[in-house]
Amino acid sequence: MEFLSYFGEVFTPISMLLLIGGTVGGLILGATPGLSPTMAVALLIPFTFHLQPVHGLILLGAAYTSTVAGGAVSAILLKIPGAPANIATTLDGHAMAVRGQGARALQLAFLSSLVGGVFGVLLLIFLTPLLAQWALAFGPSHLFWLAILGVTVIGSLDSDSVVKGLLSGSIGMWLATIGYDDMQGVQRFIFHDALGGGVNIIAALIGLFAIPQVLTMFAKGWQDYGVESIEVQRHPLSAAVHEVFSRTRALTIGTLSGSIIGLIPGVGGQIAGLVAYDQAKKFSPEKDKFGTGHSEGVIAAESANNAMVGPSLVPLLTLSIPGSPTAAVLLGGLLIHGIFPGTDLFDNHPEVAWPFINSMLIGQILMCAFGIYIASFAARIAQVPQSIMAAAVLGLAVFGSYSVQQSMGDVYVMMALGTMMYFLERFGYSAAPLVLGLILGPIAESNFIQGSLIATAGNGQFQYFFSGALNLLLIAVVVVSIGYSAMMEIRNRRVAA
């Protein structure tokens, strides 16, 4: 209970000012397409140079927490995920916004983020030593099978068929190979200068989700969209609270999935929302409603991507191993102030570590309060004539893609991938599996190569990848996931016939 003695530091005027500023700023940055949580935290690091270490970390932690949740705003209202962690939110959240239920979707998103975020931070507080040892058990072979498990999730995310879902994911994994091979130092599929650094995930994310939507608007004509207006429905907060806690299955699946995935070093939270969404869909008796504006989809996805925030810091604070890209930037913030994370961090610098963690707990509450306050105002975006919305989304897409690396090459890649996705959607393919393949491709490839090198010095690749309780458990889950997706598709086709 040592953390309780440091709670007072969070409520000092300077700490609360930084906490509120980081939370509001994070919500704004998170809602801006192209500004991921990693970039948001990186942009704020220079502002911490003249602050005390504890105050600097409070600012960065508040921004990290609220940026992940803030990405739901653009995901729901514009169908542009603010970050990879918000991909699954678009699947049902935007469908709700199109029906005039944007305020309801945003309320559900922020309330779910609060529940998942608080649970994740409590895990960080009470189970840090135990969880750190568990996270350390994951080696290259386990991370490889975990990535393959994520690929099998792809099949059930696609609405048309498992085959199309897996094919979309395969295209994404191929796109992930473009650029320089970090392990062997060779060029792969670089047929244009814009591809020299590979396909940037943020540019791809914006292009695959935003550009097909813009082209669809333009294809239907300016005149039709100019007169279209969506009635924004009011939704009381008490009803949203009741709905979130009545969907205990989706809330529990999202929170646990995000906590477990956030803990594993190197995986991060990009796939937490998608895995939670997939599992919530599989266990729900209302599977057919997913993808049409079902509240369970939003609750599972948003509780998962915020639940991963706390656990992703466990390996950072105890083992100096960042659990996510944003945690790696936070590591830089610690080192700048001369603080070296490790097993003795809580012994040598408790006055920094505990107020930082406590501030993340309070930050979750502030994030939810501010997010719900802006929900009804932000939802009015749905009333903007969609001819104007198309131009605005296109402008945001170009700005977001360019701002990542200040490169027009990323804008070209964004436009090319978006145009390709527009035609793929005409044939029943989905953007979510493709993006997931793009994210998981490097994880699967790098860990397979590392595992192969380790296996060469041991008993061979088969023994390394197909032995051990954790490997066998992951393989079994992969097989069950594929079999279940195929079985459900066959059953649905028989029912439809």
C-alpha cells in the first residue's frame, strides 16, 4: 500500500494543472488523424525539460492515456482511426454515428475506456513484480505464434468470408515487407523512392480507411450529399452508464484482452482492440449485429485499448523493456531526467514512480469526464453536409499523412493504398484485416528469424517452435480460431440458403 502515501503529490496545483492540460491536449491530439499516442508523447517531451521528473512524467502519462481514448472520436465520427488501437472502434462506432447515434457511441467509448483503463492501472500498481516475470517468459517463438494468432483473427473480422479476410491480411503482410530488411540489410519491393523507408503504418491507416470513404462520397455526386442531413439523437449519460455495465461480457472480454496483450513486450496495443472485438463477437449471441452499429463492438474495442496502457508499462518500469512504442518514448523521458527504470526503481525513486502511476489513475477519470462533455458537441459533425465532409476528410488525410515524417512520399502511399482499398471494397474485402496484417507482419517475421537463429544453435527449428507448454497452447488457440471461423461461416451460409 506504499502508493497511497504518494497520492497527495498528484493533487498539488502544478501536478493537477499538468494532469488536466495533458488530458485535454491528449484528447485533441488523439482525435486528430495522423497523430498517434507515440507521436503525441514524443511532441510533449521537450516541454518536460525544465520540469521536475515527477511533473514531466505526469504530463506524459496523462497524454498517453487520453490520446488512446481520443482516437475514438475520429474513428466514430469520421471512420478514420486516430491510432491503430482504434481500428476496431470504426467497425461499429461509425455505423452508429451514421444513424445519428454519435453521442451515444462516444459516451460508450469513453465509459468503456475508463473501466478498462482503471483496471489496467490497478494491475500495474498491485501485480507489477509478478506480471514482469510472466512477461519475461515470452521469447521469439511465443511472439511469432502470437502474431500468427492475430492473423487467424483476421478471418472472422471480414464480413463476407474467411477466405477474403485471410487474403486481405496476406496483402497487408506483403505490404509490411516493402522497404529494407532490418535483419539482412537488403531492399525488398522498392519500386518507387516513396517506398524506401517502407509503408508507414499511420499513412496506411489513414489511406485505407479515409480515402475509400471520400471516393464513395464523390462517386455518388455532390448534389446528393449536399442535401443530406442526419438527425443527431440526444442520449442521456445515465442510459450510457447502464448500457456499458449491462454489457458485462463485452466489457470483461475487452478489459482482460487488453491487459494481457499490453503486458507482452513488443506487441503493444495495436491489436488489443481487434482481438477483443473478435472474441466479443465469437462469444456473443448477437453475432449478426456486429459491424452494423452494435454497442458491444464499441465497448469491447475501447475497453481493450485503454486496458493495455497500464500493463504496457510493467516491463518498462521493472525490466527496462518497453511494452509498446509509446512506452519506448516514455523510457526516453525517464532517461532524460537521469532516472533508469529497473527492479530497483521503486526503491531508489519512489517519489517519482508512485505519483506517476497514481496520476494515470486520476487521469483516466479526467479523460472520461472531458470526453463525455465534448461527446454531444462532437457528434454534431454528422450534421455537416457530406459534400463538405468529403473535402474536410481529404484535407485531414493529407495533413495527417504528411505530418508523420514531413514527407510527400507518405501522402503518395496514402493515396495509392486508399484508391486500391476503394476497389477492393467493391469486391467484398475489408480494410481492418489488411491493416492488421500490416501491423503483425514485421512482428511475425522478425521473431521467426530470431527464433530460427536461436534454433540453429540448439535442437532445430521444429523443436524450438513446436515444443513447450506456451508454444503448444498458442498453437492450439490458432487451430481453434481458424476452425471456429470456418465453421461459423459454413453455418451462416446454410442458414442463409
